[in-house]
Amino acid sequence: MAMKFNILAIVAILAATLHCSVAQRTHIVGDSLGWLVPPGGSIAYTTWASKQTFTVGDVLIFNFPTGIHNVAQVTRTSFDACNTTSPISLTTNGPANITLTTAGEHYYICTFSSHCDLGQKLAINVSAAPSTSPPPQSATPSPVPAPSPSRTPQTYIVGDNLGWLVPPGGSIAYRTWAATKTFLVGDILGA
């Protein structure tokens, strides 16, 4: 009897460990851009963060070469002012892996020279870890959502005022521009 209880306890511990490791996600900050002074300013990291969902237990990976950049967690006031004098934490060796341990707003900057002022800063909102119990099952089926209203085709000028040229900051300018649009079949792209 004791043997069965021990096996059951081990299985329960392994299941809990497996659940925690599956729930954790790894986010490479900036994706292929990495952690650097972004062309076009902080919009690159703002756009990247807006496409992510951060949860307690997730890991941020800041890819940067040691000695050229660093990553400091700071308060919102320090983030807004790019004040590098009193970071909450500072990691100087790249790549830096930072585990998100608390829910709420988190702010990160590079403390080198004017890197923060040039846009090397990241603000994220971290959600609490999801509960381990499954949501209750509804006895009645959910209603089918109504189709979304249609709209007439829209004409977009690629890059708005930037126009269609080789942008000084590279292709991130067009990725950033497109990230703020919702394109539908029938829309027209103009130059």
C-alpha cells in the first residue's frame, strides 16, 4: 500500500512540474532585431511588445553583445525620463535571460550612453499565472458570434508621409507602419 502511495506522489509531482514548464514561454526581445538601438526609435519595441502576451513565469531573452549594451529593469519614472542612475536590477552580460516573477508593468532600458533616449527601451504588462484548474464546463453551447460588419475597401498610401523608398532606418519603418493597419481583401495599396 505504501509503495502505491509513493508512486502516486511521484506521478503527481512530475505532473505539476510538467504543467509549470509547459505554461512558461520564452520571448526573444525584438525577435530578429535583438536588443540594440532600434532604427526608427522605440516604436520597434513598442510594436513587438504589443504582439506578445506575457505571463508570470515567462522568460525574456535580451540578445546583445557584452560590453556594447546591457539591460536594466527600472521604475516607470526612470523609464519615461531614461534615468539610468538607480536601476532595480542590471544585467551586463549578453544574452540576458530574465524570468518574469511578478504581475504588473515592467520597464527595461539600456544604460549605455544615450541608447535609451534613442529608443532602446521596453515596457511590458505581465499577467498573473493562469490557474491550474480547468474552467467549468457550460451545460448550454455557446452562441455563434454574429459576422462582423463589412466595410468598403480602403486605400492606403504605403508608409504614409515616408512614401515608398529605402527608409533611412531600414525595413522596420514599413513593418511598424503595417502593424498599425488592418488590411482586408479589396483594400488598395498605393505608393
